[in-house]
Amino acid sequence: MSEMGVTLHLKVKPNDHEHWRVLLEGLDRGELGAYLEERVEPFGQQAEDLLESLLDDSAGLFFEFKLLNQQNVLAGADYSIQIMSNGVLSLCMPRIMELLDACGAEILDKMVYQEE
């Protein structure tokens, strides 16, 4: 199966920088499930509900998250992340985008790629 990925460049609210740093560093370390749910709590109930639904619906699917180092961050963005999956990312991407929006992130740029 081919691997699909997306790179997202995010702008976040100044008051949320610490929450985002903790969330993204945890994702970079592969901390999903309960760890991820705990790190989304500061963003409110809507974000928690969206994450819970996304985790339930994507159980058993492969996802890998990578926080890009500062030299790869788009000018004007606070964080850049790369999400990779085993071809199912396109199915989950609209809900991931909805979750990011609920957490107060603005997507400055999105680049999708696919590897055979």
C-alpha cells in the first residue's frame, strides 16, 4: 500500500503556544490515545469530542506525526507538522482539519504528497 503524507504550516493564538508545543512534541514522540486526549483538553469540549470521534473511527490505522524543526517552518507560521499514513489519510484529512480549527489553529499552507 502506498504512503500518503501532508505537511501543514500552522499559526496559533499567542496564548495557546504552550499548549500547542506540548501537544505537538507529544505527537512527535508517538504519544497518541489517552496522552493525546489529555493534551487536547485545554482547547475545549468541541475539540475533545472531535478527537474522540476521530480516534474511534481510525482505530487500527497507521499514522505518524513529525514536528518539523524550526528551519523548515514556513515564514509566518508558528509550527509545521508532517502527518504520514498508509493511504487512509485522505479519508481522515477533513476531520483532522476540523479538529485543528477547533483547537484554534490557522492553516497557512498545506502540501500533500504520495509515495508508491
